[in-house]
Amino acid sequence: MDFVDTFLNMAVIQRVLPMLWLGVGNTLALAFVTLSLGAVAGVLICLIRLYAPWPLRWLAIAYIDLFRAIPILVLLVLIYYALPFFGIRFGSFVAASLALGLAFSSFTAEVFRAGIQAIPRGQIEAAEALGLSFPVIILRVILPQAFRIAIPAHTSNSVAIAKDTSLASIVAMPDLLKQATDAQALAANPSPLIAAALMYLIFLLPAVRLVSYLEHRYRPI
Amino acid sequence: MSASPLPEELAPCPDAIRVTGMNKWFGEFHVLRDIDLTVREGERIVVCGPSGSGKSTLIRCINRLENHQSGQILVNGIELNANLRNIHKVRSEVGMVFQHFNLFPHLTILENCTLAPMWVRKMPRAEAREMAAHFLEKVRIPEQADKYPGQLSGGQQQRVAIARSLCMRPKVMLFDEPTSALDPEMIKEVLDTMIALAEEGMTMICVTHEMGFARQVANRVVFMDEGRIVEQNEPEAFFHSPQNERTRNFLGQILGH
Ligand SMILES: Nc1ncnc2c1ncn2[C@@H]1O[C@H](COP(=O)(O)OP(=O)(O)OP(=O)(O)O)[C@@H](O)[C@H]1O
Ligand SMILES: [Mg+2]
């Protein structure tokens, strides 16, 4: 049938499958680096935003506002195509990790700030009254509770940024989307794109389910 | 580790707490005025007074959850000022029990009790757990050790909060209306725990309107109004022959005659 031959051509998909798997690997690597480094940076920036002396706090606010406001695609293009004019050159993987990580860390910082500020004042007072030092209060009392509160929103942001890894194809990173478009050009047939879309769904549908589950599980009482 | 819950130690100063000429403002609002209060070791003070009179603020100044602007506060001879070392020293020797318990909801009952001994006193985990079990036994909830605070009744939570404080082996205990968030049937179990503590000689300051408790355990009742200590006396005299007009009004309201 014409439709199947054009959009679900198994012979074509079979031929380009190794290319697509390479793309899956790169996309997963990019998502992993962005999510892990971005989350750690986000929590640190959040703590600076809340507790550091004012010059640092203002810097953190500026950072968070800037990278939440700027479109990730614009940021990526700036990093990859504009920074070389200042002699700063990154490979496509690093440029993409940086753009996604800057954005994700600022989302994370905001989500955790809201989580920390939702913790009742009495928790900190009880911890202080026991003589606990500030770092112990942060690590043992505040962050564990903020994590619980922030988990649904943080997971939701994580899924969003995982989807945005496809922006990396703009800077010629061989991620899943880039590999699929290359394969499509090579085979002169759009089936690889359909296959790539299905591969994205295989990873992202469970993630979206997980978000719904966590939103239910950690809903405010 | 000795099994005695209250080690006999010679305090460097015979007064557990000495507050002299203390004033505090919240912005423009003069919340505590010329407070003088001395609490000897082993003494049990009940503080009462109308809502907004500054009772909570006063006891919160004693472990520096609030800072005062003038006058002096000495706790076991240590002056409370901006010196962080002093603040931590005082807080590790002064336990506080809050109206709303403020247990840590993400930690088990046992972990609530071991957190401060392990992190402030650097006590090994096994020893801290042993001590926590001892104090949970004392407040009569040893079987709940592995539950989370949300699984306990209000009265049980408040007793855990008391045990959590006792695990730091405090020299002074501060109570801020520990029973006023509880259902009536749970008030007694918490008061009984506090009475047992008093009988062991713990130095206590309790903000409470439980006048039966005051009669039974207090050495002295302090009445506050509009940021001042208006009157203080032994319970018998305080309840039977209050000197001040405002004390009489207040007692008339809460005792219902
Ligand atoms: N953080 C704060 N900032 C500004 N004003 C405050 C603050 N905390 C308390 N106050 C005010 O100080 C006054 C004394 O408050 P405090 O909580 O000490 O009263 P209280 O005697 O404990 O009253 P209650 O019986 O209602 O607990 C009140 O008028 C209160 O509104
Ligand atoms: Mg109060």
C-alpha cells in the first residue's frame, strides 16, 4: 500500500536503525547530563538566592530571571554561533548541555525556592531550638521536606527539558531528531521520522505518566 | 552512659535564668517592657496573661528565637547576644516545646529524637538511639518509635516533642502553650508527662492557661499584660489574693467567676 510504503516503510527503517539508535544514545546522554548537573546547580542557586549575603543573592536572582526569560533555542544559538566571535568555542554537545542546563537550573531553583518557602516556619524554629547548626538544618530538615514538595513540579520540568533536547539538532548535534532527519534525506523517505517520533514517545509517555502519579502522590493535603 | 535522665551538675551560676531590664520591639511595637525575671535552678514557673501580652515572645527570647534590644538575658550564666557560639550553647541546654509540636514530618519518631544528639552532641548513632528509646519510654510511647509523626495523635506527638527535647539533656525546659492545640481528652496525658518532669526537678517555664497544672507544680505564677510582668506570686497567693486589678480581671475570666 502507498501509505505504508511512504510512512511506515519497514525496509527503510531497518536500514537506518543503527543511525537512529546512535541518536537515541546521544539524546539520552544529553538529557542525563542536563538533568543531573542542572538539578544540582539549581538547588545550589536556590540556596544562594535564599540565604546568601545580598550581593550574591542579587546575582542569583538575576541568573534565575535571565535564564527563565530567554528562549532556550535563542540561548543555544547564542552559545554555539555567537560565543566563537569572543574566542569561546564549544562542541555541539557541550553547547547544548550548557543551554539546556542553564535553563533547567533556573527552573529548578524556582521550584525549590517555592518548596522551601512552603515549609512551616515552626520547622526551622524547632530545629534552631534544638541547637542544630545552619548547615545541618538545611541538609536534614529543610531540603528533605522541600524535595517532597517540589517533586511533582520538578519532574514536570524534567520532562519538558528532556523534550527540549531535540533543539540540539539545530547546532548539528547528532541527537535522535538530527539522526532521523539525516536518515530521511538519505533514504528519501519520511519513515525514519515516524520511527524517531515513536522512540521519543516510548521514553516520554512513561515519564508523563510518572508526573501524573507523583502529582497525585505528593498532592498538598 | 548513665541511666539517670537528669545528671546532677553544678551550674556556674545559681540562677538558671536571669533576665534584667529587658525590652523588645517588633518594629515600632514595644512588645516587652522592662522585664525582670529570675528563675533558680529547679524552679517551675507558669506564665499566664491575655492573648498578645507577650508571653510567647518572652520565652522565645530565652533561647533567642527572638532577639531583645536592651537589657540582659543570662542562661546558666551565658549571656545571650549576637555571639553565635553563645546562642548555640544556650540552645543546646534549653529545650523548647511548641503549641503545634513542630515534629519533623519526614523523620520517624526515633529519628526526630536522635537528630540533635547526633549532630549537636556528636553522639554515636547507637548511643543516641538507646537514649531516644529511654526517653520515649519515659513519655510512655516506646512502641511508636518507627512511625512517622503524621501517624500519631496530637497528644502522642506532643509527648514525642517533649522526649525530643529531653534527648538533649536540657537544664531548662520552655513550654509555649503545649496543650492548647490538643483535644480535651489528650490534654491530661501531656500534663501528666510535664508533671512527672517537674517532680524530677527540671527547671521549667510554662506558658499555659491550665490553672490546675499551675496549682499543682508551679513554684511561682507570673502574670503578664501589655508586655509587662504585672504580678508574680506563689500559686496559692496568686489565685486567692491577686494584688493587681488586671490580674483579678484575667483570673475572673479564665476561672469563670
Ligand atoms: N514576629 C512578629 N512581628 C510583629 N509582631 C509580632 C510578632 N510576633 C508577635 N507579635 C506581636 O507581639 C505581641 C505579643 O505576641 P506574643 O505571641 O508574645 O503574645 P502571647 O502572649 O504569646 O499571645 P497568645 O496567648 O495569643 O499566644 C502580639 O501583639 C503580636 O501580634
Ligand atoms: Mg503565645
